[in-house]
Amino acid sequence: KVGEGVGEGRYRSYPRLVGETGGKDFVFAHPSADVDALSTALVRGAYEYQGQKCSAASRAYVPASLWAPLRARMMDVLPAITVGDVSDLSHFMGAVIDRRAYDRITAAVKGALADTGCEVLHHGYDDRDGYFIRPTLIRVDDPGHALMRDELFGPVLTVSVYEDSRYDEALSRCANDSEYALTGAFWARDRAAITHASGALRQGAGNFYINDKPTGAVVGQQPFGGARGSGTNDKAGSALNLLRWVSPRTVKETLVPPTG
């Protein structure tokens, strides 16, 4: 309140900002993961809405023991995905939002095609009738590759295949290699592995999913928000978010004050 005395002056409001600034959302697979369910989660999590969701899966860590069957299943699915005008509901994907997005994403794909440390398993793009980019799947040799760290905001999923014997190392990289911490998913049928990973990935995702894709939070049912480079971890749709918009006051009343 601006002014002197009770009831005088006028009120001035100040903005209370709730930040959410992007993500590099992960899917981490334990050797006990269900391959069929994992494949479906990766396809839906990475390519629905052309990957233009802050929560979209854009990096995955897969054990070597599961990579061959997972790759085979995904390569059966990806060529069948239709991309086109979204007024035709038979299409699974539409165009990316604008020319800048198209140029940024295709530049990353072209860079991967020229990079000997990358294996581009599925890709495609065409801007003759719109900014269309097909679901893109890339495997990288280096788990610290830029494609595993930098947000693209498009239909590009990058996979790091780790040796089963180096599971804890891969888990640590997943938790710490990216500046972002918005959403993440862990896949396993081993309950002890889920408990362990929940702790190891504690700071890696503000919204953590177990045996599910890292997208689809419904505000009012599942509060949503991320930390680190993804914002201030305010949870939209919960009392935690409401606290960002109030000015708390603490009150202490002493009923018997000391006199000496």
C-alpha cells in the first residue's frame, strides 16, 4: 500500500513470476523394462504434437541388452507414422510451428547425418507444403553429445545405449548431464530398481514418471513444474503454486512478557 495512514493512499501491485523455461526430458530404461511398453512410450512421448511440448521425451538411455529388440520395434512403427495436415485426423503428426523451428531442428538433423558419432535411424523433412519433419530417431556414441543436452523442441529423440554393467554411471549421467529438470521417466519391472532410481534421479525431474511417458500431466490432478534450468519448480495446479502469489506474514504474540 502506498500512502500514509489507514485507509489512505492507493494499492500498487507487483508481478510474482512463475518460471518454466524448457526441458530436455528423459526416458531411462532399466534392463528389466518391458520393451513393448517402452517403445510405445518413446513414440508417443517424443512425437505426439511433433515433440512441441516442454515435457516431450527428447533423450533416452537404453541398456545394451534391450537395444536390439527396442530398435526393431521402433523401426517397425516409425515408417508407418503419418505426417500431414492436422485437419485430416488420420495423421499422427502435423507441421512444426514456423520456419525458425523448422530450420533449427533440421540443422540439428543435418549435423547428426554428418557426425560419425551419430547413427540417424529414421528421419525426413519437407517444407514445400508446410514445415513438416518426420519422427527422427538418432543413436549417439557419446552420452554427453549436444543432442543429449540441448533442447530442440521438435520430433527428435536421441538415444544413448549403455552397457548393462555401467548402469549406475548411466543413471548418474541422466541425472546430471542436462541443465534442465522438467520431466523424466524410469522404466523397470524390478521394484528395487525403481526405488533406487527414484532417489538417484531426485534432482533430475520436477515431474517423475514410473513406467509411463513423461508427458500428459493434467493440471488439477497432477501438479506440473520443473527445477534447475527448467524454472523455479512451482507446481501449477497445486497449493505449492498458490504460495508463489501471496505475501506470507508471521505473527508472534507474547501473552506474558518478561519485566526484568
